[in-house]
Amino acid sequence: MTPSQQTMPAFINPLAGSADAARKALAGADQFDVREVEPDKLGEAIGREVKEGARRVLVSGGDGTIGTAATALLGSTTELAILPGGTLNHFSTDLNIPAVAAEAIVLASAGTVRPADVGMVNGRLFLNTSSVGAYVHFVHAREYFEPRFGYRIASAIAAIRIL
């Protein structure tokens, strides 16, 4: 197989709630070499692919998983493709990566690369936001209260609870 014909490594977190959907989406997609890797081993697994010369890797997950992958790719020329699979998917949404798995897979296979800004907080890479998990808790709380109080009041209650 020539480098342009090689399969793309595709990483799925088997512990993620989106793992079954990712497996289903990637089933039969011959251009991917699907691997199930737990979160604490993801950076190491991607690092091996970088050393072996992978041109692009696909990672299925949310912002945390994508951040781990981006950290592993930092300083390399290996490209990151994303199959959104998190709770909020802010980063993939910001990049206009489709939430529909089949469309995201087509983009991952044949899409063009775009640069993304990154930052560092306390020595840790972040992509589009650094919230130390507080934002996810805020959104869950807001969604819990919203049916009873409406968006604005639910947001205020959620903010007070988080603070």
C-alpha cells in the first residue's frame, strides 16, 4: 500500500457513552483502522502513530478526548480528524465539523486541513475553552431547571449553584 492508500488510525474510547455510535459509524469504512483505546492510553497510542509516520488520525470523542489527542500531536505534522462524540462538542462545532457521524467521517477522510488556535493553562493544552469542568456542570444544571423556569432563570440558578 502506498502512503496515500494507507488506512487512517481511528481511535475510540471504549468507556465513552458515544463508543457504540462511533463503532457503528466506522463499521465498514475501509479507510479506517479502528482501535479502541482507553483515555489514559490515548496520548501514547497517538504518539506511536506519529512516530510511524501517520499523516492523519481520527479521534472519536468530546472536547477532553480531542484535547488529549491534540496534545499528543503538538509539534508534529500529523493531522487531527474528529468524529464528534462528547456532551457539548464545542471544538468540533466551532470548526463546523458535522454532528452527523457519516458526514464527519467523509470530512475526516477527504477534508482539507485548517489550523486551530491552542493555548496553555498550567502546562496543559486547551483548544477553545478552559473551564476545568465547571461549564459542563453549569449546562447540566441549566438543562435540569430550564423546563420549569425558562432559559434565563435556569441559567442564573445554574450559575449560582456552580459558584
